[in-house]
Amino acid sequence: MLDQDGHDQAGPVRAFRARTVRTGGGVSVRFDVRAFTVVVLLLVAALAASVVLIGTGDFPIPAADVIRTLLGNGDAGQEFIVNELRLPRVLVGLLVGASLGLGGALFQTISRNPLGSPDVLGLGQGSTAGALVMIVLFSGSATEVAVGALVGGLVTGLAIYVLAWKRGVHGYRLVLVGIGVSAIVTAVNGYLITKADLVDAARAVVWMTGSLNGRDWDQVWPLLVLCAVLVPLILGNARGLRMLEMGDDVAYALGVRVERTRLLLLVAAVLLTAAATAAAGPVGFVALTAPQLARRLTRSPGPNLVPAMCMGATLLVVADWASQRAFGADQLPVGVVTGVLGGVYLLWLLVTERKAGRI
């Protein structure tokens, strides 16, 4: 972190926990011990929560039996319950959480604003509008609703980028335009709900809440393929993203093609967010809170892309477990739980920032 004079306040601390690894070809890689430890612990937590979640339900399965079944040694009943009913839901949760966490980290870094997340910028509302069009106007199938959500998110992202463009896209203008677009799309969504019949309106409200109920392999594979393509692309541009944090002029001086890099990463972030929303509905606050929590744990500057991705996956799986078990016989959609937790975190963040005199 830099102070007002440009000096690194955390230099001694980071020097202690950072290591430089040199390869035989003369290439050196900076290795952050604390960030690596946080990523490992988050992965362990996500996997442990996934095993517990797979074993949770009307037919409980002990964790040891879940692991045995995943390794192919379970009986026929356990194989069906684990591999066909519960594993796809957990994988969708992991992929959606990772996509939202990574997308949120990209938006917050590009906008240089902790509120620059898909929740605030209106991408979730845009995906919701696309889904509502398919539900209300065309009575579309689940696949058609997912495609509509994906298209709605992409169109909204394109509209925000075009409206925010003025010799480039800059942070505060991007956030302000996103807030305005979000308000407009939210009004459109409300109008679509009022025009729906009772059955379609009930279906739309359930989808708008954000839920992993009924998710199967049809939602896993498209999201998995998209992540397999976009995640390496994003991580390959991580250096340019870090340079963008220091300002466009500095990034230009360091050889970064600023607008090309920014556009590429924004498109990737929109695709991740829209695909996650298409798979599980508009699950709120994960994209907002996951990057911030990851940054607080790693205490590292920069976008923290991998920690944010792991944090998002962990948050969503834990929230899904809480939605099934923490309220007795009443099972809540996971979007309700993430909304409550995210709202509490946002209020806490605002209070601490105000006490620190930063707002």
C-alpha cells in the first residue's frame, strides 16, 4: 500500500512474506507466501464444505461415504444420490461462486472502486431482464431462460461500456453509468413482472431470488467450459491489470495496451457474471464481498484474482449449506442467505470506513 508520498508502507512486511523464485532459464517469479497460504486454506475449506453439502439432505450420507462414493466405491443408491443429484448442484455452486468472485475482482480493480461490482453496475439486473423476457413473453424453457440471461447480461455490459466511453473508460464514470443503467433495468424488470400471468410471475420471482435447487449437469458443463477458457486468459493479463491500478499514464509507460487490456478484461468479467447468473440466477453480494474479503486475508495489493475466485467459491458453497440446514425445516434459496450476509458486510464496511475518515 502506498502512502501520500508514494512510499510503500507495507514494504518490510511484504518483503518478509514474499519470496523470489528463480528458474533455470533465468526467469524470476515473485512468490507471496501469505497469499499462497490463503488460497490453499480457502481451497481446503471449499472442498470440505462441498463434501459436507453433498452429504446433506433428506437422505444424509456421512462424509467418509461421500468421499468413498466420489472415488467410485459407493453402493448403487449412494452413487445415484451423490453423482446424479447432489454433485452437480455443488459443482454449479463452486463454479458460480468462483465466477462471481473473479468477475467482481476484475470490476473493482478496473474501476478502482470497492463498489464497482456487478451487483452495483447492473449486470445482474441485465441478466434478470433477459431471463424475464424469456419467461414472461415467450414462456421459455430452462435452457432458453439461461440463454436469455446470458444475452441480457452481455447487452447490459455493452451498453454500460458504450455510455461510459469518453476517450477511454474510467473508474468513477463506469460506476456512475452502471448505477444509472441498473436503475433503468430494475424498472423494466418490475414492469415485466406486472405483465406476467400468475404462473409465470411466480416462476420469475423464484428465478430472481437466486437458487441452486434443481441444478444438474446441463448447467455444469457450459459454465465449466467457459471458466476453462476465460480464467487462463484473465490470469495471463494479470500483470497488465496490476499496471492499470497505477493509472493509465503509468501503464502506457510500462508498455501496457491500456484500452485493449481493459476491454478484454471487461468482456471476460461480463461473460463470467452473465454465465453465473444464467446458471443460478442473480445471487447477490458474492461478487461484491469476495474480492474484499480476499484482499483483507492476503493483505496484498493488486487484484488478488485467484484468492477472490477461491473466496467466492467457498462463500457460495457455505451459504448453500446454511440455506439448507440453518433454518430448520425451511430451506431458503441461496440468494437470500448471500443477500443477508452481504448486506451485513456492506454495512460493517461503511461503518469502519467512516470511522477511519475515508468516507
